[in-house]
Amino acid sequence: MNHPSPHTAQHGAHHVHRHEPEHDAGDQAEILDLDAEVLAEHIASITAWLPIEASPRRIVDLGCGTGAGTLALLERFPEAELTAVDVSAAHLHRLQEKAAAAGAADRVRIVQADLDATAWPELGTPELVWASASMHHIADPDHTLRQVHDLLAPGGLFAVVELAGFPRFLPEGAPEDAPGLEERCHAALDHHHAEQVPHRGADWGPKLTKAGFTVEGEHTITVNIGPPHTDAAGRYALSSLRRMRGSVASALTAEDLTAFDQLLDTNSPHSILRRIDLSVRTERTVWAARRT
């Protein structure tokens, strides 16, 4: 989240890259939905923190994924109407289903668009623009930040939410047959992202200032859930690690890869789903920037 659309491997945890093929959308949608379910309280705390001067009536969610941020914003601002933008038709369809289930379908407008496109479709003049786990996928973020600045109503707020990195699920020293496996996977993933997603982990404050915004605040939410873990947290870990495997497999030893695959094998006694010490640990940072 985006989100994130994987995020990579993430809404990042995993927000989907703007140009990932549509056949990958089902796999991605599952992670985004689980991300929203497991981290709902933390997403809500970010929307509650936003330095809002007057409750917005028009909101744009850029790179909305399957709607974690969309639904949180609709709940936080019950008078608002929201335009949800994503490149994935499948994600937007899923968002529509979730909005309908929440009784908010009439408050959501769906727009399929690539945020890397030179010109965006008409998105109105929002008082709040939200981009969660999507900005680091943008090819030219400086250009996009200027586009958002010009899109916002005067005095409007831009909220950029980004992930500190891929979530962690195992305790230190696990798994027993490959201690430190998760840290080695993260090192490989960081190397992969440095090459493929260079803006991941960026400090967006200076970029926002350069684009003409006044940065009014920066806030980091620390996530540390469980153990014991919920069923959703277990499925979130399984789906996330499955997605991570494609990015890190070539960097792992045969022993590490065997241990990794045992974590992913739901029939194995070593499955991630069977670990009573599983937790969800990550951070999300939000920058609040105003068009003055």
C-alpha cells in the first residue's frame, strides 16, 4: 500500500508496483486484504493523527490497492466522498465490493489510472490526498509530488504513508534449523529493492518541501502484534513470505531455501502457521504536508 499496488514483495507490506501484470493481482489482493485486516488499528491511528483543520469533503486515495486506506478514511471522515485511484482493475473491483459491504459504495468513485502517466484523469480538487505504500513505486516522484500539489485545494493536506520495510514474523534465532534466516532474507530483499525500487525507504520530507509543500508533521507507527497470533496474522505471514521468496531465493543457500520452504509448507510441522511464537513487527511513517 499499497495499498500496494506489493507494496513488492508489500501495501506494502507490499504495495503492487504500478506495472506488475494483472495475473498477479489475485496474489497481491490477498496480501493487501490481510494487511488491512491485521493492521486495521494502526491504519486508523494514522488517519486519527492527521493534522486536519477542517473535515475534508473530497478525498483522493492514490494507489489505493484493495482499499485499506480508503475504508479507514471513509470511517474517519463520514461526510467525505472519495476518489480511489489504482492501475489494477482487479484491486478496484475488490475495493468496490468492500465499500458496498461497508455501506459506503455511494461515497466512492473508482478511477483506473497509471500514476506514472504524463497526465492524470480528472480527479477534482480534493482537500486531502492520501498515498499509502504507493509513492516509492513512482518512476519520477518529484514530478508526481508537483502533480499532487497542483491537484490539492489551497490549504489541502497530502498524507504520504510509507513502510519501513518488509514485516518480520519470526523471533531471533528462528527457525531452529536455520537461525537468522529472516534477517538474511531481509538483507537480500533490501538489495533487490535497492536495484528495483530505488525510492523505497526514502525521506519524503525534503522531497515534499522541494515540491512546494509545507511539511507539518512526521509520525511513525510501530507495529508489534502477538504472540499469540490470530488466524489472519498467520495467513498474512504465509502470504507475505510466499511473495518474498521470489525476490530472495537466488540469494539463499540450499539449506536456507529448504528451511524457508518448510515455513511455507502448510503440511509441515515447521510451517509458519504452526509457530506459536509468530508475531507481526514493522513500522509505518506518515508525512503530513500542506499546500499553503
